[in-house]
Amino acid sequence: MSLQRARETLELMLGHLGLVFEVEEMEPAGRLVLNIRTREAGRLIGRDGHALEDLQYLLNRILNRAEEGAANVIVDVEGYRQKEKQDFLGRVRELADQVRRTGRPIALAPMNSFDRRLVHQAFAEDPEIATQSEEGTARLKQITLVLRSTSGISASPSA
């Protein structure tokens, strides 16, 4: 599937909503991203990003229906996802500092696989904090932040 086809489909969807917009194509780190620029960003993002998630889901369903196994496209509005990612990781780092101070593990709220991956990556090289993900098949799972010395996970030596 081409990014151009995904863009055309998204533009058609947004046109039916009566929005004035511009769509930018990007491919950071090999991911297909369509960023929407509009004065009605709040309308497309929705409360806590739910409308944006729904828009992305619908676009990917349409694209996958037309071409089996098509790569998923990330839909963003005015860089909302990047800002949310930075805010999210900032909040998690504050909790990790609390674990460092108190020595007590902190269980994070259940989250989707994308957010869990971000948390695991953020602390992969941290010499003090380890992440433990709960087992199971649930879509939303918790991660617990723990001190490496008490988690049974050896800390990697600092360079």
C-alpha cells in the first residue's frame, strides 16, 4: 500500500466531515504517518484523543480491507501524538523518581501495547529502574516500576 493511497482515503473521509485541512505525509523511522493540519484540531482529536484513535482505526480498516496485510498508518493532528508521548513519558519518569526515592514499586495504570513498549524502551538502559509487565492475554496490561536491585534483574554497568 502506498502512503499516497492512504492520504487520498483520509482526505476523502475528512472532506465528508466538512473540514478545511491539509495532510502531510511522513515516514519517520519507517512508519507511515499522515499529519493533519486544521483549525479544528480539537474536533478531530476529541476527548483524550479518542476521536483521533477512531479515525485512525477506520482508515486502517478501510485500507486493510482493500489490500490484505497492508501496513498500518498512524494518523496525527497538529503533532498531537508526539506531544502526548512526551507528556506521558514525563509522568512515568516522575513516578520512576518516586520509586528511586522510596524504594517501593509502583504499578502504572493498565495501558495498550504501544504505551507499554514506550515505557519498556524508556527504562531499558536505566541502571536503577526495571519494568515488569503483567502476564495474560488482556489488551490492556499493567507495568510495574521497580528498583533493579530488588527486582532480581541485574543492572547493566554504566559506560
